[in-house]
Amino acid sequence: MSVAEAGRLGGQKGGRKTAETHGREFYEEIGHKGGQKVRRLIQEGKAREGK
């Protein structure tokens, strides 16, 4: 097995394992946190434009 093949195999295994151990709620929480961060950054940008 080459290094590239091992890397591809590891990446696939890791993603599946995370999905199996954490489930849907884990990904929903991450998505919610990311959305809140984007909302805050947009508000900060608009506040700076207004000054």
C-alpha cells in the first residue's frame, strides 16, 4: 500500500467513524454554531459600515 492509498483509506474511515459515534445531532450543533458565527460577523461588518 502506498502512502497516498493509506491517506485516502484513513480519511474515509475517519469520516464514517465520526458519523457513527456522534450521530446527526452532532452535525446539527456544529452547523448551528457556524451559522451563529456568520450572523455575528455580518452584523459587525454592517455596524462598521454605518460608522
